[in-house]
Amino acid sequence: MNLVTNWFKRYFSDPQVIFLALIITLGFTVVFSTADMLGPVFASIVIAYLLEGLVRHLQKIRLPRMFAVLLVYAAFVAFLSAIFLVLLPLLSRQVTDLIQQTPSMVAKGQQALLQLPESYPELLTEEQVGKFINAIRSQIAELNQIGQIWDHVMSSFIGIITFGLYTVLVPMMVFFLLKDKDRIIAWVTRFFPHDRHLASKVWWDVDIQIGNYVRGKFFEIMIVWAATYAAFEVMGMHYAVLLSVLVGLSVIIPYVGAIVVTIPVVIIAYFQWGWTADFAYLMIAYTVIQVIDGNVLVPLLFSEVVNLHPIAIIIAILFFGGLWGLWGVFFAIPLATLVQSVITAWPTMNNATTEDDAANNHTEVLSGD
């Protein structure tokens, strides 16, 4: 019992610590319990937070805040319009076409598989290959059903996104969050204690890390997507838009994303060219892009981001992805950074208090008081 009491006094005796714990607990509880209802609100807050960095940069060159907000917001709306009006229809057509071409691609693969027992009789038998082919055929039937569902979902999804809440409500809230940022923050902080230096310290550290990470990740996605699309398009690869988008989005999930997205790239390239020089050239170009991303782009964009151990990153992806899906995966590393900053600041505050007391006692002894 004394052990628990001493532990509690050590880490929770200071009101600053209790306030920080309450804020973190309340924040996670609200997001977890109301994510479905308040999804547009959370999306607007995240987008406004990301755009705020651009607004601050424009303010640094002496632009009035309102003008900077309007400029950044116009660029955001243009970017959003390009995605919904240009990119999304292209992706829909290429996904539909890929699903329709899947049976012919699988038939070609079956022919190659049937030749394996003749070439490697000690490794494979015709019976094993036959079972594998039957499993593939069952998957094709499911893909055909998915293709029909995809056509229906995409047509409905585009209509909902174009005319629904996310199209109207989110951009509107983003604008007001940017425009009235100071007023909103002043209203929220009215409910906080005046002395909140520990929470402010943690937020300052996390704000720098999350801001750098998310903005850097956005630029990484765009650069990898553009470079991959250019390489695929120059080489005449089928489904260049779809595959390049997948490669760009794969950087959201470190380590795992690059491995997973390589599978469809290799498969589609093989069925288009076979074991030819074109296939080899494409894989070389794809490998070069991945190497440049990992060894040049990532260090350049994330030089100021706290380094996390690969195991911590994987655990964060699994945990937060399980809680909040794609949003959780995207923000897994920033949230892990938040946890790391809190853990680091928590004992530091207590240690700092102990060190200050010791310094004061030492001063009193020297002064003879």
C-alpha cells in the first residue's frame, strides 16, 4: 500500500500533472466516443491545423492574417476540387477496368502455373497447382461481385461527396476555424486553469513535432506520387494513375506500406510485359524511387521530427489504426510522439522540482539562513 501511495505522490501530487492527465484522458475519450457523430468537425479541425502552418508562413512575410487565410483557403479549395473532379473519376475508371481485366490476367497466370509441375516436379504436383487454381477462381467470383459493388458505391460516393455534408460543411468549418482561430482558442482556454505550464510545455513540443511530421508526410506523398506517376506513364504502364496513388499513399505506413504496395505493382507489370526488359526497367525505376524516398526525401523532410524506434512505430500503427482506422494509421506517429512527449515531460517536471528544491536548500546553507 505504501508503494502505491508513494508512487501516486511522486507522479500525481502536483495539480499540473493532474490537469494534464485529465486533458489527455478527456481528449481521447471525446474523440473515441463521438468520432462517428462529429467526424466532419474533427476533420475540419485537423485540416485547419495543417493549413495554419501555411497561414503563419504568409504572416511572417508581413501579409495581413485575413488575406493570408483567404489565400491559403483558396488554394485548399482548388486542391480539393482537383481531387474530386479529376483524380477521383480517373481512379474509379481504372479500378473498374482493373477488376474487369482480372479474369484474363488470372487465366494467363493459370497457364504459367500449369507449366510449373513440368519444370519443377520435385517441388510442385499437378494436384497442388489445381487446388491453387480453384482457390483463385473462387476469388475471381468474389472480385466480380466487388466490381459491381464498387460501381454502385463509387457512383453513390461521388454524389454524396459532391453534394453532401463533407463537401459543404467541412470547407465552411475550415474557413471559420482559420479566420476565428484566436477567438476560439481564447474561448476554450477560459475553462482551463491559469497556471498550466506543464500542459503548455507538452503542447509546444507536440505541436512542433506533429506539425513538422504531418506537413512533411503530405509533401512526401505528393512527391512520391508525382515521381511514380511520371515513371509509370513514361514507360506506358497500365493503371499508372491508380498504382501511383497507391504508392504515394503507402508512405503513410512506414515499412509495411512499401512492401504491400509493391505486390500489385509487380503483378500488373508482369502481366503486361512478362519477364522482359521493359519489366526489368520498370522495377529498376520503381526501386530507385523507393530508395530516394527512404534515404533522401525522408531525412530531408523529417530532420526535425523525434526519432521513434521501429517497434514503437509498428505498435502505434496497430493500436491507433485499430481505434480510428485510416485516420489512426495516418496520425499513428504523431500520436506516438504525443505519448513520448508526455512520458518525457512527466518525470522531468518532478525531477526539476526536486532539483530546484535541492538548489534552494544548497543556497540557504551557503547563505547561513
